[in-house]
Amino acid sequence: MKNNTPATSRREFLKTGAMLGGSLIISFVVPGAKRLSAMEATAANDAAAAVFAPNAYLSISPDNTIQILLAHVEMGQGIWTTLSMLIAEELDADWQNIKVLHSPPGQPYIHTAYGLQITGGSSTTWSEFDRYRQAGATARTLLVQAAAQKFGVSTADCRTENGMVIAGDKRATYGELAGAAAALQPLTAPVALRSPGEWKYIGKGVKRLDAPAKVNGTAQFGIDVQFPGLLTAVVAHPPVYGGKVKSFNDSKTRTVPGVRKVVKIPTGVAVIADNFWAAKKGRDVLQVQWENGPNENIDSAAQLQKFKRLASTRGDTAAEKGDVAGGLAKAAKVLEAEYTFPYLAHTPMEPQNATVKITGNKCEIWTGTQMPMNDQAVAAKILGLQPEQVNLHTVFLGGGFGRRATFASDFVAEAVHIAKASGAPVKMVWTREDDIHGGYYRPSFVHKIRAGIDAQGNPVAWEHVLAGQSIMAGTPFGAGMKNNIDEASVEGVKDSPYLDAIPDHYVGLHSPRLALPVLWYRSVGHTHTATAMECMIDELAHAAGKDPVEYRRMLLKNHPRHLAALNLAAEKAGWGQPLPAGRFRGVAVHESFLSYVADVAEISIDDAGAIKVHKFVCAIDCGLAVNPDGVRAQMESGINFGISTCMYGAITLDKGRVQQSNFHDYRIARMHETPSEIEVHIVNSTEKMGGAGEPGVPPVAPAIANAVFAATGKRLRNLPFGNTNLKA
């Protein structure tokens, strides 16, 4: 049985049971279970006492199992392994003995920088680098103290190696020392950490700890949760976001075999059945009259035109230096460009789901979430409970990309309402269509840029206005907005290193308030700002008659980390060297989430005028790469993700109705549409650590667009690119 107990620390958990080889011995009686004898109960209590849990992040059992609790969630990005490496390094653990669980909601697992329990912003590794190493070092120090007492020697005579403490010819495993270490006084001050020269895990490659379970099918995702008595629900949602149920007729639904109940909830009408298929068939024949509300007037094409008009005016000032109007007037040449970006859906492979069981004044929830503590609080409020009465089990996430991190806890709240109305345990499952129609999109944006160059081709003025919805407004993060500027809208423009080299520049922002909810997306604002910046810089390079890489080198001469990534990518791609006939290259470099990524894309244009991406060469400076294999995997993932979004991704609305529904019309790149070669090179860096989950995405679109210009002389400024016939 998996341990999902929401204790705020490992010590609290040990009051109710003991971890023995990953199993939980419960000290209370489950209905229908065999009662423990007095001897068995004593043995269980003795086992509990033998477990060493020096902090909220790890425990060590007598069988040498090292249980690590993650303050962040695993959704494919590899932190199940990377965070474990940090503890294993300082603990000097045997990697074979590591077991991992998601932590429960609780104060010990609050993000060290963000102030809430969240996985996002490509921040997991750098934010936990010190805390998790310190957790391992603290445990090792206490184990050494316990061994010294056992051996009758001083701690200076002891050393650790691969899960053992050794003193001369004496040795003891961590499991053998667990009970004695648990009896020691906890440490109150930080302990010294190992130097990089002593590392055996950090910076080296290790096998992913979650890979075996994900390969053999034993990994449990939210959609896999099942237990006796559990029903399944699907929800009829309004065709227009924010619509309400006027009335419904469930007479046909109730005739479907397996359907148990039909209930109205705040977000629609839920059909509850013995299984998913029965619930879906019941929903298919459910008749609902909807009150669409004001959102039925949303038309994405008309909205885009409105954004274009807004981007032609000044907006709220995000950044300003010098006199941009004067600079443009004095420029030898002025270039203008307008870039448009549609709404995007996150479409993780696992659609949204949550399982809820309400028993008296207690509630249990099983779900994949990026914000477990927030979901716990939202569920408690719906049920009139205290958060500690809600036991939330975080399981593996089948992708997230930000969609499983809403302050409204939309899909979890929906499942709680269903369980509350049904009176039975319920697993709420969204179909792919529900997911694509469910709102919380990457916002649509328009960028309008006017840039001036002097007679030598140097940029001397840059005017840049953006128009698009704010992600942060209306959320707790919105309190940090200054002068109406959402930093998530202008990141990558306002702080662009290119602007440092431009004496006169202005960045303005329009953030129209619309009812359609928007949300952070993999690389957030950088999904559009990198494209606008890197494509426009490429246009300036061409206008100046300069090589695109050399032009960037000139502008980035005072930005060594940008240059390091750019130079490494250009070198490895063979920039400047001949390509096979019909092949063309494009380049882009961008910083996001404290990491610096440069891409060189190699493409061709087929006979139908379509883009074929053959190769990507990527270089990243993320500071210390704790898990180089994980960094490479995330760059490869980001490149393919970026290809999908820039080639095919677009959510459009007509009369408030989303026009896309599944992967046939909301395209994801197929295998033959992805590069046959991806090279990832990691800059050898000792600079400040950055992220890896998101920074691989932003340079992809501009690298492809710039390669298309090299091939055709045509600039791609409207995303997605995939519908463009480049030979028309």
C-alpha cells in the first residue's frame, strides 16, 4: 500500500505507522481487516521507533530503504530523480536504496522563493539545491554520531561510503544505525556541505528513478486511481465558457446501463456512472439548455484586430530610455513588423481528472496537481472543512505545462462538487474535448515593433508595444504588479539584452480585461516575446547586410552567458559551412528562467511549400547542470514542444465557442514532423543556476522562422506557421 498520508513532517507520520521497505503498517483498525495482536502492535511500534526521520524530506528504515519526499511534483521533467540526487549526494547514499514519494500539502514543502507550495517556473532544482542538500547532510551527520557511539570512537574517525559508516575495520549500514540516530538530539544549525570535488552524483548521469514504473505500467497517475465502490463522472460543460445551466432533461441519460445519478453542479451537469464509458454515453444523450452569457460574443478574429489597434498606440510603460521618437526620426532606416500569436491550449497527454472520497467530516483527494496546498484549501472551503481535514494524495502527473496550477483549482473543485452532490466516491474525468474547451489558455498577443538602424547597421531606436491579456491580474501574484505591468507579458522584451545596446527605446503594454481565463504555459510570456525579439533582430541583421550570428555577437558583447550559448550552438551546427542542397539554417538565442539557450534550426521547403525541420542544434547555459541527462532530455522535449506550438498550435473562437476539439484539429507534431537529429550541448558553467523545463521552448519558433527567411526570403510573423504555403 502506498503511503500518501498528509502529515506535515515525517515525524508526524511515524506516530501512526512505520515505513518498512516501502509498506505502511497502520496502527488503527480498518473495517474488515485482521486486528493486530498485542505482540504485533508492539513490533509495529518498535519498527516505528527504528525509522530515522531527521527532517520532513527523508527517512531511513532498518532495511536501508531511504524514503525521499518531494516538495515539488513529477510531471515528466525528471525531478523525481534530480531532487533525490541532491539528498543522495550529501547523505552519501546507495542509489539502489532510494525510494521517492510526493510530499503531502504542508508548510515544510513551501517553495523557498515563491511562498506557496507549487511546481512551476523551471525553479525546482535551483530552489531546492541548498535545502535538499542540507537535509541529506544533516542526516549523514547524525548517522555518523550514532556510529561513533556504537563503535566507541570519535566522529573524526568515521567516514561514510555508499550508505555505510566506516571506522577502521568497523562498519554499519544506515539502516542498522537508524534507531540510534533517531534517538539523538536533532541538529539546530546547518552543517557543512560537500565541495564540488567530492560530488559523485551531482553533475553526473544517473538512471531515472521513475523510469521502471513508467515502463512496466505500475506508475499511478490520477486517471489510474481505482478502488471498490468508486464511481466515474463526466461533466456536460457549457459550449461557451462561463455559461450556466438553464435547465436539463436527463430522461434518456438515466436509461443508459451503468448510469447512477445526474447532478447539477456550478460548472455544468455531471453524469455519474459505474465506469467512464457509461458516464460518457449518458452525457451524449443528456439534453441541456444553456444560458451562454456575454462570452458568446467572443470572436478571436475580431479580437485580434482589436489587439492590433491597441498595439498601434502607446500603452502602459514597461520600459523606457532616451527619446524613441527622436531616435527613429534620426535613423538611417526604420523597419516595422507586426507579430501575432493565438491562444494555445496546454493539452497534457493526461486530461484533467480528480478522485474525491468524502467520509463524514473528512475528505480524501487523489489527483495530479502542481499546487497541492492550494487545491487542499479550495476543497476544504467547498466542504466547510479545515484544510487539515482534507487528505490530498499527489500522484504522477501526465504532463502539466502550467495547466494543473490554477488558483481556482478548477478541475479539483469540480470533482469535489460532484462528490458532495453524489454522496459517493467519484473519479471525475475530462475527455480530450473537455480539456481543449476548458479555458485557461496561453493568452493571444500582438507585438508591434518599429526599429531604426544607423548607416552602419547598428540599432539606434526600438519601439515595441504588446497587446494581450494579463495572466497575473486577478491572482495573488497580481499584487506585485506595478503601473499595470504584468511582468509575465513583457518578460523577454523589457529585460532583453538587445535593448542595452540601443540608446533610445520604449516598451509599452496593453492588457485588456476579457472574461476568457488565461494561464501560464510552458515558458509563459517567453513563448511569444522570444519570437518577436529574435525575428526582428534577424530582420535588422539582414537590413544591415550582416551575418545573423555575427550581428548578435556584436549586440551581445557585454552579455557573456548569451554569447557562450550562441557561440557553442553556432560552432556545433557548423554555422557558415556549406549545407546540402535545399537545406537552410536559422538561429535564435534567448534567456528565460535564468538559463540561456541558443538554437540553430536546419530546414527545407518541400514541393508543396511546407516546412520540414531536419535538425536542431541546441546549447544551454543553465549554470551547474545537476543532472546533465535530465537537462538534455528537457531541451529535446522543449524543441519538439516548440515545434508543435509554432507549426500547428492555435485555439480560435467563433461566437464564444472554441473551434478545436481534439488532436485532429489541434495538432501536435507527429514523429515524421520532428527533427531526425537533435543535438544538445551544455555550456560548462559555474554561473548562477537556472531552470531546464521551460527554457528550451522560446528559441524554437524564431530559429525556424529565421531559417525559412534564409530559404525563401519571406518573413513569418503570424503563428502558427504550418498553414503557410511558402511556394504560393
